[in-house]
Amino acid sequence: MKGWMIAVVVVVLLVVMGVSGYNGLVQMNENVNGKWAQVENQLQRRADLIPNLVTTVKGYAAHEQQAIQAVADARAKLAGAQGPAAKGQADAELGGALSRLLVISENYPNLKADQNFRGLMDELAGTENRIAVARKDYNDAVQGYNAKIQSFPTVIYARILGFGQKEYFKAAEGAKEVPKVQF
């Protein structure tokens, strides 16, 4: 009779440990899924910011681009001008273009577009930091989960119950290469 009681206690303990282990794996799996959802959330935030940034840059660059292009065109015209009359006309065009550029910079030193650009760049930098943190949190959760399903005794029942390894978030090909900035 005593042997029978010991067997029942052992079976009950195994069932409790199995249920507890299963519930732990479910929680860890959901933690990994939640961390990944946060990575996706931050990636979407960045994707939503970029069109606004591009639009702001286009607006700002177009505003400045006209004045800069006018200066560049007038300068090229002056360099290519032959004779005093052509040089005088090209010089007057260059002077006018430079005046417009100076008026822009003097009258609007803190263009609203520039403030928007800086604000969007700050938001984008913050988002990039959030993405880095979310990726790290995800990889930490994956590491804990993968270690758990590979450790004994969990390894015995984890795969049977459908708990497989999760994939780490890895840097893209070429991410280790320093980008080249060219003007």
C-alpha cells in the first residue's frame, strides 16, 4: 500500500511539474512574441516618420535649392561669359542670386522647415534608439527562452509540446561596414 502511495505522489509531482513547466514555456514564448511586437511597433514608427522627414527635407531643400541653384547657375554663367558685356550681365545675375540667398538667410535664420527637420531628426534618432533597445530586449527574451527549452528536463517535453527555438534578430548583411558619405 505504501508503494502505491509513493507512486501516486510521484505521478502527481510529475504532473504538477509538467503543467508548471508548460505554463512557464507559454509565458516565455508570449514574452518573446511581445518583445518582437515591440520591435515591429518601433520599426513601423520609423517607417511612419520617414515620409514626413522626406517631405520636410524636400520642402526645405526646394526652398534653399532655388537660391543655391540660382547662385550656381549665375556663377557658371560668369565663368563662361566672354567679353565685358556678357561678364557684366552674368555678374549682375550672380549679385542678384547672392542677394536673394542673403535675404533668405538674414530674414529667416530659423526657418520653420528647418525646425521641423530638426524635430523629425530628433524623433527619428529617438526611434532608432528605441529600435535598438527593443531588438536587445527581444534577443534577451529569445536567449532566455532558447536556453530554457534546451535545458534538462525541459528539453524532454518542450519539442513534444511544440516549443521550438526562436530566431535572434541579427544585423543585416553589410551592417558591419562603415557607410561612406559623399557630397
